[in-house]
Amino acid sequence: MDFKRIQEEIERIQSSPYAKKTDKQLLSYDALSELYKQQYQGIQPKALVKYNDSENRRTKLNKEQVREIRRKYNPHIYGKKSLAIEYGVSVSVIYRIIKGVMWKNT
């Protein structure tokens, strides 16, 4: 960036309503923001819960298939690669299912 663009960006930021708040107000906004982040971390709005269910999305796997994957998985006998080939997904998807990163509630 050249100096003129940097100066224009600084002026734009300083003229914004957020920059005109007092330091005390800004600190309280930051504290409230952190409080809300901690309070609502990982929680979805109720309106989105039904849309994030596997029946309402186009997923390659359903809940029963995920349970079968977890049941069948046995390292060195029936591993991630063979499960991935059987179900038509990648090895990383199988890994995330087994570790509980994906499909946590099944």
C-alpha cells in the first residue's frame, strides 16, 4: 500500500462512530463481547438447529452409517482406508467421524 491509501484508511477509521466513543465505553463493549463469546460458544440459534440436522442437508452419510463406521472400525484389521472406500468418502472424513470431530451427537 502506498502512503496516501494508508492515510485515507486511518482517516476513515478515525471518523467512524466507533472511534468517537470514550475509552471507558470501548472497554465495556470489549468486555461484553468477550462475555457473550464465552456464554454462547458452540451454541446455534434455535432457528438453525433443524436445518443443520443430517436429514435436512445433502450429506453422503446418514446417522446409521456413521454408527456402523464407528462399530466396524478396528485398526490394522478394518481401517480407515477400507471404510472410506466402502462408504465413498475420504479417509479424513472417516478419521473425523472416529475421533468425534464430525457427527458428535450420533
